[in-house]
Amino acid sequence: MSDAAPLDRKYLLATLERLLQTPSPSGMTDAVVGLVCEELAAIGVPFSLTRRGAIRADLEGMRHSPDRAIVAHLDTLGAMVKQIKDSGRLEVVPIGTWSPRFAEGARVTIHADEGTLFRGTILPCKASGHVYNEEVDNQPSTWLNLEIRVDAPVTSRAETLALGINVGDTCSVDSQPEFAENGFINARHLDDKAGVATLLTVAKAVREHKVRLPVDCHLLFTISEEVGVGASHVLHGDVAELISIDNGTIAPGQNTCEYGVTIAMQDSGGPFDWHLTRHLLAMCTQHKIDHSRDVFRYYRSDAASAIEAGNDIRTALVCFALDGSHGWERTHIDSLAALGDLLYHYIRSKPLFQRDVAMLGPLADFPTGPQ
């Protein structure tokens, strides 16, 4: 039997495309939650929803507590209507943190009340060189200098309001996915839908191959990571190890593996658990998974919010490669497959708390608190 995980790459790509075509900016995630619930049901993985709408799915192991969890987020970046201008165009603010440079030219859907949808384009306020000459290039790139041109016959605030568009309407940004034959994937919102698709593919492999897990592994799909909430509210109380899936940035000065998986050693929240990260690195070496280590200065993930919420858990961050994060993003199927390989081997590995007890030796009889 090959050492590589039995992952269905066609399923991974098809699932990723469905996820990318389903709008899910933070605060408006019901549609993508429904899609993932459908996939979990088809795979045969039981799940439940939290009060806020995040997903808790369960792969049962031979031991139920303490156990482990893997988390990926379903929400993406987006925008919201701040004001309706006298011209009938829309002032917008970002949902999540992303540069106005990447918003310029984006095609969007405006989600008005009662499910009414309108299309439009985010443009600089001075968008035509034939009118503004060099001012097109000289205006600062800020969200205050952007507006949405609505694809409707409106030229005044009153006409736009009459359509049913209001302050506070959510605007989803088109993903525009492109899957190249050489394995490259270009799209907005690969963060973190590529991670979600990979995690679902791992769950499918576990079910189809009737893999016996040493302990329960919870698959968590959060809905507010891009606005900083993330896994703060979705964890089971007996989780001892949490692996967060997110993007690894391709850029000068970074060490992310473009065609493999990257283990993050530290992000803006501080170092990840020493033992858990080394456990993951050892599995990459053992199973010959292309990988690297990296440190991220301006980055936080679901793991950070879980720790900040007071959870006593080990955390780690594993990454697929991403060029142009929070903008025009690109990854490669080989990186997603390497990530899937690592996750597949991780959930089959002995949990760290069992090793900790063995290392204590004669001290094991002393109370050490919850594992």
C-alpha cells in the first residue's frame, strides 16, 4: 500500500469549485454552511450546528476523550454598503481586512432585503482617464475613494433606495475561479475554501477506506475567522489538540512551500505548540510529504481565537500555499494534496496526551489536570 493518503483529487477540485461559487462573506454564510452540510451527509459524517451557525462534524475514534479537532473557516472577505450617494452609487466598507487595490474592478452581488440581488462593480471614484486625466493615477488607494456602480438605471439616491438597496446590505465579491490543466488554481477566496475542500476530501477518504482512528477527531467549520472570532465558540470541551488550516503566503522573505504543505511555527499571536508542530514535521518526514516551516508576522488564524477564548489546548497551523493572499489568489493542487496527506496521517496518529502520560513515568499517578 502506498504511503500517500488515498485522496480523491477530482472530488477535491469539484468541491472547491462549488465552494468558490457560493458567496459567503463574514456575516452571510448560510448558503455555504448548507453546502458543506450536504457534503458531510453524502460522505456519511454526522454533524451539528452551533447557535451561531458554525458546523461541528465528528469522525469517531476508538477513544472519545480527550480528543482532537481540525478547523477550517467558511467565511470570506466582502464589503458592506456604508452610504447611498446622491449619484445613486454606493459607498462601501470592507468586511474583513483586504486592500482597496484588490477591490478595484471587482464584480459584486448586492444582497438586499428579502433575497433581492443586484449586480455591480467596485470602481475608483475617479475611474475614467478621459474625464480625470492624471487624477486617475494620483488619487489615493483607499476605501473612501471607491464606490459601487449598480447595474440598474439609477442616477440618484432616491432611485437606488426605491430599488430596495439600503445601508448595511452585504456585498459578495465574485470568486472568478480558473482551474488550469497544469494544476494551478486562480481565484478570490481560496482562503480558506481550499482548506475546507481539502478537509472534506480527507473525511471522504477516512469513510471510504474505513479507517480506524485512535481518538475522536472533530471537523470544525467556522464562519467568522476573517473578522477575528473564528474558533472561539465552536470547540468541544474535551479537545486537547487543535489543528487550524489556513493559507501560507508566497512572498520574498517567507519560507512557504509552494507545492507542498507548510507548518507555521509562529504567527502574530505567538509560537504554536512546540510538541504538536514537531509531531507534524516528523510525520511529513516519515511519510515523505513535501513541506517547509514558516513564520508569519501579520497573520492570525482560528487557533489564536481558540486560545484567546480560554481553551487549554495545544494548537498548530498547517498551510496550503497561497500567492497574493486576500487579493487575486493562486494555489496549486499539489499543495492541497500535500496538506491532505498530512491531515490524513495526523488523524491516524497517536495523540500527544498518550505520549505525555508515558513520559511522566512514575509521576503519572499525580493529578495533572485535564488533558
